[in-house]
Amino acid sequence: MASPFLSSPTPHHRAGHTHSGSKQRPTFEVADILRAHLPDSLHEHSHPLHVHKVLSAIQNCRTAALGGHIDYCTDCGTLYNSYNSCRDRHCPKCQGLEKARWIEARKDELLPVPYFHTVFTLPHAINDWNYGDTLPFTLFCSGLMLSVCLGFHASSFPASPTM
């Protein structure tokens, strides 16, 4: 189906203006939170320049601050502003479509088995390990893997093992 727009539409819902396939804008976005809290954070905390640039880009993404153009809907004749994106690799608005494409491309690579993503918080003492010497780290990870596997399959083991 051809798009009813003469120029590229933004992926956000326009209040009072819908087209088939348009997405509903979320109630809150990261940029909304940054606009509400970034000024206070900048006064209270010191941010490196590169962090400040990323936060500013996300905050200004798809706003008049970055400029824009006027779109025209050929179905209903509505004119509305479409603001430019920041194109920052950290921006959830700009990278949302790219992320969805990446996830879709990875689906063909998945094996037909359940997957688990587990995050472990390591004790501070482990920071002193020499990661060039892989044996301690390998033993630690092997122990974690065994603990997780036994934990997931605990129901298949007797409550009190007999030896």
C-alpha cells in the first residue's frame, strides 16, 4: 500500500490524526524524563562532555530544536510538522526501528530451545583477579553455570540425596 504522505512521516501518532498502521505514542518517553530532570541533574552532578552531548541529543530529538519540515497528508489534506531526529546511536527513538530489524534478523538464527538471560553481581574481591589468567575465571563461571543448571532442574533431583 502506498503511503498517503508526500514526504516521510514520523512514526508517532498525531493527536486527532490517524492513518492505518500509525503507532500510538507512548505516555512517557526518555526525552520527557530528561526534559523534566536533566537541568537539576546538571546542577547537582558533573557529567563528561560526551555524556552531556548524548543526553542533549535525546532530549531534543524530534523537536523544533533540531529543525524539521512540513508533511502533507494526501488523504485528508492535513499539514503538520515533522521534526528532525538526532540520529544518535543511544537514542531510543532513532534506534527503535533499527533494533526491531536487528531482533527480527536474529530470530532465524535461534535454536528451537528455551533461552535464559541471567545477570550475576560479582563480589568486589573478584575485581583483583588477573583476567589474563583464565583458570580462576573459568572455574568461577563453570560453578555459576552448574548452580544455575541444578537450580533450574532441582525438581528432577531427590530432596535428600543418598550416598
